[in-house]
Amino acid sequence: MDDAIHKAEVLIEALSYIRKFRDRLTVIKLGGSAMEDPEILKCTLQAVVFMETVGMRPVLVHGGGKPIDRAMAAAGLKPRKVQGRRFTDDETLAIVVRVLLQEINVGIERQIRELGGRAVGPHLGSLQYLQGEKLLLPGTDGQPVDLGRVGKVTQVDVDLIRDFCAAGVVPVIPSLAIDADGNWLNVNADTAAAAVASQLGAEKLVLLTDTPGILLNRKEPGSLMSSLSKPDCEKLVRQGVIEEGMIPKVEACLDALTGGVKKTHIIDGRIKHSLLLEIYTDRGVGTEIVL
């Protein structure tokens, strides 16, 4: 009986959040162990199906760094990084497109359906969620740095995504964009998710990572910052507390907030049901970033 009462109390705690976020769009970026570990991926997709079932409108955006690296190694190709970003030549792009569309995206869509939900990916390109243009980085000599077939999102098909969400279908969006000539561009998944959230005017952007959130001391889980503002984040970057791979994630959150997203979250995708704990409980489990 005590166990049953506890379960009822959990539902009551979630009720206010369920009502608050009903019909609101939440963009979820899948990455790290949330994609790599089959059991964790199943739990994450169960959470997505739950969210849709209780009236929230989840939108999934995913990359595929590790599977792409493995596919490149099998093809005898070595990843090349320029200013921390993957250089994408035509040969690499072909692998990126195949892995993201034919393997990861199709697999996520199938699992959501097996879990009782409905989902739709870009169907090998017949649906084009994201439009983009080539990304050039500023070089140290003042000249632009060419990353090959790497792009940034310029336009999101907002109407298409909203139509699917209104019909109870979860859009599953790979981090690929189509350029003006109809060719694919490889896009960083964090920045793609931020662009989707901004152009949708989403309630939330949630980045699933392999860290508990933002820690003041990476060796101390107890130093987790549960909430940070934009000035807080900028200060921690200057101090070197936020560094390396966490910087682009924080930048994506800040871009999304500037674009009109109300709240952003960086949470540990390795924790079972972390998505539900962050959104539907009083305490949450990661770092919330707000303006």
C-alpha cells in the first residue's frame, strides 16, 4: 500500500507540470549514451512517448558522432577536425548521410512505434525539415576557414513540424540540412536543435549529454549547478569552469534563449528517466539555463 501511495503522490506532483506544458513544444537533442546504450535509449524514447501521450509536443533532433566515426573507420577514413569541428568532404558526407538517415533515424522512428507512439523522420530526404547554408569559420589570419560540406541551419519547416505534433506524431530530425542546390550539409546537432527550438518558439530545449549538467568542479558531482543565467554562464566560461565540449552546448542553449525559447536544460542522458525527472518533478536532475 505504501508503494502504491508513493506512486500516486508522484502522479500528483507531475499533474501541475502536465497541465502547464500541455500543447507546448519541447525540442530534445539526443546524444551520447542516450543514443549509444540500447537500454538507456529505450527509456528515453519511452519518456518521449509519455510526453506526447499526456499532451506535450516533443520534437527529437539527433546527431551520430560515434556511429559515424565507426563507419568511417570501417571505410578506412580518418576523422579530421578543424577548430574542433568535423571536416566533411564528399566521401565523409556520404557516410554521414547514410548513418544518420538509414541507420539512426530509421531505428529511432521504429522504436517509438514499437513503444506505442508515432514518429516520422525525413524518409531518406523526401521530407526536408532543415534548410541550410555552408558554414565558414573565422581563421586566425582573418581569412574564412572552409570545413567542406559543413553547414548551419537557416530555415526550419515550422509548419510541417507543427502539423505532425498537432497530429500526435513525433518529428525525428537528423542533424542534416539541404542547401539551395538541393545537396546535404552536415550540421552540429546541438546548434541544429537550438535552431529548431528557436524557430518553433519552443517552450523548452533539452540537451541529453554524458554529464550531470554544469559542475563547478568536474570531479565533484555535488557541485552541480541546478540553475544558471546567461551572465552566470558567460562568467563560468571566462573562468574556465565551462570548457571544451560543454562550451558549444551552453552556446546552443544561449542561442535558443535569445531566439525566444523560454527555458533550456542540460541533463544526464545516462540516468534512467532523466527527461521525465527534469520536466515533471519539482527538483529536476540537471542544469537549467535561463536568460
